[in-house]
Amino acid sequence: MPLRSVCVFCGSRPGGRPAYAAAARQTGAMLARNGWRLVYGAGDVGLMGEVARAAMDGGGDTMGVIPIHLIAREQGRRDLARFVVTEDMHERKKVMFMNSDAVVVLPGGAGSLDEFFEVLTWAQLGLHHKPILLLDTDGFWAPLARLLDHVVVEGFAEPSLLGLVGRVADVETLEAVLREALA
């Protein structure tokens, strides 16, 4: 069976609740435990750093992808199994996505939302069928889910859009969904 890879989009900041960092660490450990490669933004800050350190501590395979202009700002980790430097943010997203079998979005800011909406749009257009999962730690993604519902109700997307995104409450559920999706 080929190596399975999970792209994790998440914040370069820790956020305002300790639960976010705890969930990031649990996610990294869970990926390593299952033998799935972590594909992420290569930073050693915020939730990115938490998920990567946990994956590496668990003996997991890691691939980091970072644009050249963010290496210093996000403290790019060069001790990953694979470290890819891109020219810009768009290329970063593309490389991360192309090297993964599923996408998981942890809490994050504008960058994480940008990443989420790009892969969601690609799915809506039929360009891929990879699972997209929101890890809804402490209900973080509830406002986004309401926005997506609103977009459908207001006629800007078909109801099928909502089926392109899964929302899971905890890492245990995330693991079960990924096991099924990556089998």
C-alpha cells in the first residue's frame, strides 16, 4: 500500500485557547501513529509547529512546504523528512495539495481560510475528490459552517457544496474518518 499523506492547514499562531494547541499536538501524534505523512506549511510556530513537533516526536514522516518570503517569519523547519521552498503562497498550496490524499483544517486565520476555500473551490469544480475535514475544536468552525449554509440558502452554491466538507469535533473522530477515507 502506498504511503498516505494528510495535508494539514492551520494557524501560524497558537490562537486564544489552549485546546487548539492540544488538538494540533493530538493530530500530529495521530498521523504518526497511523503511518500517514504530515504535509504542512513547514513553520515551527503556532499550531503548525505543534502539529509538526508531535508528528516528528511520534516518528512520523513529514513534508513541509514554505514560500521563500516566510522562511524567517514562520521559522521554517529544515529538519523535516522533506523541506520544499516555493516562490509564493499559491505554489505552496498547490504543492501541499498535490502531495496529499486528504485535507484537514485546524483552527487558523486568514491564511487557513484561504487554503480551505481554494481546495473547497477545486472540489466544487470537480477537480478533485479528496476528503476535506474541518477539526472543529471547541466549535471553532461553527461560524464557517453557518456561512456555508447561508451561501447555499441565498442561491450562490448548490446544496452539494455542503457535502464536500466534513466537520469533526475531536481528533478521535478525525482519525476514524481518515481511516475510512484512506483505506
